[in-house]
Amino acid sequence: MQNFQKTESSKPIAWLHQIADIPGGGVIEYEGDGVPAGTPVSIVNGRFKKYRFAVVETLAADDATSIRIHKGHELKVGDVIKPRGGAGVSKAIATLVTTEDDYDTITVAVTLGVQLAVGDMLVIADKVGSDAVDKYEPPVGLTGEDVIEVEDGNVGVSVWVIGVLKKEYQHPLFEYLRGDIPGIITV
């Protein structure tokens, strides 16, 4: 793959104060759907990836195949999901209904086998099955700038671990990641 130099964004600056970053930043795998400033990222095989997750919106019994999740996730049909860091079988998302204003509903063909409480996280798993693990480590920081459209490839970005981010630029589900990135404050 080819690495590309990022270009400046015409969007307003998302950060009020950038205090500590990962020295030298890193390369993020660009998947064609944009990476706005303030996106949580994890390290996978030495490269940054968007940390993709969902947050359970209402209680789901251990035999449930339909799960209501908060808006703001980046899951897609075919993604393999499991409860974050916990027990449960990982399954592929069979359908994703996004027609409701307040929540989305994902459906898996077979239950995950564990009760999901309000606020529990569903994360991308490494494979389908009972011995699956989280595909991504918890996020290590937030991107410092927008990654605007480039041809398929990799883009260098700064990744911040301590700073003050404008609230309007935070990830919609950032509140659930505060324990992973405690140095980021939003105002």
C-alpha cells in the first residue's frame, strides 16, 4: 500500500488545547469513509484503525437475537460482534435497521449467549465463534485532524492522548470511552 501525505482541512479547528500526543503520530488505514478529528483510534498490527463499537440502548436477554443500540456507531452488516472483553459467542450482524430516530437495531442469526445491560459495549471480534477475542485493543487516543478524501491507502495522522476537544467534534459515543482515554476533556 502507498502512504499519502494528509492535506489541510477547511473545517474549523476541533481542538482547544493539544497537550500530549503519540510522538510522530502514526499511519491510519483509510477505508474511504473519512476520519474526522476526534475519532477514537486503536493500534492493530502497528497501524491505527478507527475503534468501531456500539453501545447497548436497552436490556437484551441472553437469548435475544435483536439488540437495540445507540446511534453514532459505525457497525455494518457482516461485521462480527461480541461483548467487549467479556464472555459470549461472537456472531455476524445479519441485519441493521436504522429507521428509528433514537436508536438502531442489529440482528444476529443466533444469540450471543449473554445478557446485555444498558451501556454495555459491543465490539468487533476477530472471528465468529465461542473462542473469539476483541479484534482491537481499547482506543489509545483521538485523531488530531480530519482525514479528508484520498485514494485508497494509508494516511499519516497525529494521535492525541491528552487535550481539550470542542464538544461538537467529539465522537457521538465518546462518553463510553472516557475510561480508556482519561486525558481527553471535552468542553
